[in-house]
Amino acid sequence: QKEVEQDPGPLSVPEGAIVSLNCTYSNSAFQYFMWYRQYSRKGPELLMYTYSSGNKEDGRFTAQVDKSSKYISLFIRDSQPSDSATYLCAMSTGGGNKLTFGTGTQLKVEL
Amino acid sequence: GAVVSQHPSRVICKSGTSVKIECRSLDFQATTMFWYRQFPKQSLMLMATSNEGSKATYEQGVEKDKFLINHASLTLSTLTVTSAHPEDSSFYICSATRTSQETQYFGPGTRLLVL
């Protein structure tokens, strides 16, 4: 079993839809949770960063962390074609330790 | 911001030659830099972690004599692929962290093609 599980998709939604992306994990020591967006042939771009459990909102993006369920989510409101990309969840135990990534979910927002 | 650059963005070389990739943090000092490779439609695979002034720590299965990492300053790390072969063709991405922060900021990546 992988430490971090993420549905690879592809996930196809119409423009304007609310998108829900999720990851589950098995290591209860993870404390720092990130979501990255990666366009084809580009490096990942940090979207959201959350420490421990809770919600964080930034514009159209909301990140949720439920440590009791070992489950994290990223919600995208009013999705746009420019949101079409691969979304990677990542997490670490802290102390400068390496990130553990999900496999990434490919999202396509259609006109 | 937290901008990380990589150079070159793409390189084509002949089998047996060595290729050097540079990773720079442009607007912050990076105590730690990471090197990843990524195959098509796959997630990032960590190759090594480098701290300024120290030897890099390589992940299991990554040949340290083949992938030489130098982290000479707080803003520059280099990855040299020595005696490159076609199976080394991949997308190489670096990332950097600020002091006391957990988030990694990624460079745009370098696409290496070995003929």
C-alpha cells in the first residue's frame, strides 16, 4: 500500500463546476499538507499549504485537512479551462523532511 | 515571491557525454534543495536532497557517481548526469525550501534527451 493514495483520473468537468480532489494517507506523522498544480511539461506550482487539520481558503481554492480520517481535499470553485492540469497532493512530517507525493489527478475543464 | 529557475530548459546530448543542470533560487536563500525526475504521466521521484556545504543524500537506487550533486551556495545547486545514456532521458526538476519552512518551491524543469 502506498503512503499516499490519489485517484489519477482523468477527471473531466464542465466550466463553472465545483471540483473536488482528494488524497488519503496512512502515515499519522504527516503534519504539513500541500497541493501543487502542474501543467504539462512544467514544474509544479504551489497552490495551497496547510499545517495540521482545518480549512484554508484562497480565492477559488479551498484546502481541507482531516487528520482523524487521514484525508485531505482541494476544492476548486467556478472552474475554468485554465485550471486544466495535473494536481498533486504532497505531505511531510516536518523538520525539513522530504515530501511524499500522490500520483496526481489529471483534471480537464471543458467549455 | 519564491522563484526557482533552472537552466537549461531542455538539452539534447549524445550518449556518453555529461550534462550539467543548474538550479537557482532567485529571491530567497535555499538551505535545502531537492532533485527529482519525472517520467511521462507519472509523479515526481525524489533523487536526492542537498544542503548547502554538505554532501547530498541520495535516495535508494539512485547512483551517486552517475548523478553528481553540488550545492555550493545558498542559491545554487547543480546536477551533473555523467556518461549519459538513453535511459537517462527524462524530465529533471529541482525544488528549494526556505529556512524553517516546509513548502518546496519548484523550478520549471529540464527536459533531457540522450541520443
